[in-house]
Amino acid sequence: MVRRVVDLLRRVPALTLIGMIRAYQSVISPMTGPTCKYYPSCSQYALTAVRRHGALRGTGLALWRLLRCNPWSLGGVDDVPPARHTH
């Protein structure tokens, strides 16, 4: 029981970020149209990064991606790196 509560508390930040990204994708993104030079889009990249790496590292990866998505960037395919395995 305690383990489930602790596990849920660990996931709350990631679930909150996922909700915010999904809200952006549903409400704001349709109004701006496709503007990202990368595939997957920056918001989809952020969603995958948070799901794969958790709130802290996922947010860092998403922010780094947003910094690279600028008018001087060539863009292209930029996949989220695989999760690190801890032993």
C-alpha cells in the first residue's frame, strides 16, 4: 500500500507535465499550425521525453530541443534518446 502511494507521488510531476503538453497540443497548437522544423514536433518530443525519462530529465531534453528549434536550425529527424537503464 505504502509502495503504491510513493510510486504515485513519484509520477505526479510527470503526469502533470503530460497533461499540460496535451492541453497545448489540443488548444494552442491547432491555432498556430505546423511550425516545427523537426520530426517529431517539439510538443510530441516533449511528451515522449517526459514519458520515457520522467519529469526532470524529460523536461531538460524538451527545453534543449526548444532551444534548437529556431530560424537558423536545419531541422530534420530528432528522436528522443532511449531511456538509461540502471542496474
